[in-house]
Amino acid sequence: MRTNCSACAAGEGHRSYVLYGRTGKKRFSIYVPEELVPEVRTAMENGRRLKELISEASLRYTQALKEESKRRARKTE
């Protein structure tokens, strides 16, 4: 409890931020100081967007490979 803190005195406590995730099969949690929250939030958003882009690129690449395979098959007929 912090001295002279109205939130602590009222039993409300303080907001805290924790990052949860997995490394392999192990779960982890790490406390994020309030001043780092915006930066960590941005990093997480960027990571999600990167994951979407990789999935999109994988789909396009697979489709291109299949089209190329079809073209080769038509040439050998």
C-alpha cells in the first residue's frame, strides 16, 4: 500500500499491465511498466500485421506454384 494514495486507501489498487504468451510449449507472463505500454502495444500490433502479411504471401506463393505446375503440365501434353 502506498502512503497517502486514495486508490490504495479505498482498496481499488492500481492498473497494471502484463504480457502473456508462449515460448514453445511453455507459457510466460511478464510485467510491463506503464511507460512502456504504448511501445509494447505498437509492437504487438505490428506483429499481428506481419503475421497476416506472411499468411497472405504464403497463399499467393502457393497459388503461383500451382499455376506454374499447370502450365508445365500443358506444355508436355
